[in-house]
Amino acid sequence: LTIIFTSGSTGNPKGVMLSNRNVSSNIAAVDEWFNITAEDVILGVLPFFHSFGYTGTLWLTMSLEASCVYHFNPLDSRTVGALSEEHGVSIVLATPTFLRSYMRRCTPEQMHRLDLVIVGAEKLPKDLAEQFQEKFGVEPTEGYGTTELSPVASMNVPDHRSPEGAPPGARLGTVGKVAPGSEIKVVDPDSRDDLGTNAEGLFVYRGPNVMMGYLNNEEATAEKIQDGWYNTGDMGIIDDEGFITITGRMSRFSKIGGEMVPHIKIEQELERMIEGEDEDPVIQVAVAAVPDPKKGERLIVLHRPLVEPTTIDGLLQGLSDQGLPNIWIPSSDSFLEVEEIPLLGTGKMDLKAVNQVAMDNFGPSE
């Protein structure tokens, strides 16, 4: 059906081959989850070169009864608000970055028909979800997926969209439950032994939405798909009720002194403490790592210019006050001010560029 290239956020982009069955099975799962009807109007602002936009705002609306109103710039919040009011948008597919922009510039009156907000591509902060619900009366629902999974693998489903009598399908802080007709399990990253529930490990996934493979790259395909199970590269936990919690990318952990240190947790705590003054929401910090001869790796923090009274010493004290282990707290000489955090066109952090900046400034000399 199509070839969509991965974002290249962690390396060179790869062409993901998706079949008609891959995409249609994903649409069927979304329809089963959310009971989408002809009364629904979807806001189509996600780019089609991104799998979330390709499946969610192109093929979903062409396959089901819902209509869609399109705009080319997801951060043009004033136009988004006007279109939502004019066409009665009921479903928004977005990233947290886009929601922050709508929070600032859109009014509840413009979003008067809003009924469902589906968030993906990056972690949904709890405070953002609560603030969005307070302003617009709708709690964003977070899902999880990858380009290789067409893209949706799991989703939170609010009760008012769930079939009558269904068990609770949404839990804030998780990415919901696995897609209908698919399986996900947690395994040991090294042995691949099944770890069961309530244990942190590597997510592997099996279902009809798993890609055909990477274009002209059989070796990479064989590394990613083994015995029908797709290696997501993401770490997390599945609880007894089936709710999935992502703790980070394998590539976004550093091994320091033999302990796995999650970059995302450190970023979340730093972002919470930093107050930006920009009218448009931006990512303020990025955590990377460079080789270290003593500890294995050294944490590096890229940050936009700090606004007084915020200081690096204050941020470090804040991390300590939050109870983060000392090994998770970067040293004061490991902070680098940058004009902007590198981003991709989708609004996600460009991890490849972030890591390169860290290596250029803090990496070992040859």
C-alpha cells in the first residue's frame, strides 16, 4: 500500500513497507475502540508522511463514515481554533506539543463539540492532560505506536466511547491496552524470557499491523522481527489489568555504574522546573550521554536559555529534592546552553542531532 520512512530521530531513516492489511487492521481496531460515527468530525493537521497522520487522518476518514477538516500547519492554533468552531470538530489527533499550543490560543467556544482527543508521538504529561481537561472539558487519551505498527499498538479509551458494559479502558499515565487482535508482552532484553506482568522489560508485539519489513533492508528486518514478534525497542511494564506503561526507549537509557538511568525521567523533572516565556510551546531540555572512562557513560543536558531566577544549581537541587538517585543527577559542568533543542518536522525531539551536539561538545577527544 505504501512506504513511510521512519523519523530518523535515533539514526538513519528506514523505509517501512505497509500493506493494505496492515493499515486496514489498524483502522478496524481504532473503530472498535472509539465507535466512530458519521456525526464525528476529525481535525486533520498531522502530516501524511508521518504514520499517525497517514493512518489516522487520511485512511481512517476515507474508510469510515466520519468527515475530516484539514489544515497544513498543526501549530497554527488560531486557524485550528477557527476551523474547529466552523466545522464542529469532535475528534483531535495531536501530539502534546500541539495541545500546548491549542491551550494557549484556542477557546472553549471554538472547541464546543470536542469529544475525543487522541495523543501520540511523545509522552503526555499528566499536568498538561489535567489543564486541557479543565479548559476544554475533555481529558486527552494517550496511545502508543510506531511506524512499523501502522502505527497504533495500544490506546486508552474513555468510558463514554467504550462499548456498554466494557471494563475500564483508560488510565492516566499509561498508554492503555493492546489493540484488538494483537498481543504484547514484556521480555528480558538479553535472554528474551517472558517476564509476565508488573515487571519492567522490553516490549515485543505481534499482530496484523506489524509491517511487511524495511525497504531493501532484510538484515534490519530480521533484527526487528523474530518469530513473528516485533521488537519495539521500548521498555515498560504491563499491569494485571493489561494497562501498559512506557518507561523509556532502550536507546534512551544510560548504563552508569552498572545501573540503567532513564533520560526521559530526568527530562520530565527538568521541564517541570523550567518556566519558558515563549508564546509558543517549545521543548526546553534534552538529555543525552557520552562515553565516560570511569562510569561507562556521562549524562549531558542541552537546555535553552534559562529565565531568571532559574539556575543550573537550582535545577540540580530540584532533582535531588524530587528523590532522584545521585547517579541520575548530571554534574553541573554537564549542562550546555543551546538556542533551540533540535526537533524533527513532526515536533518530536531529533535524538540523532541531540546526541551529535553532546558528542561534539563533551565527547572524548580522538
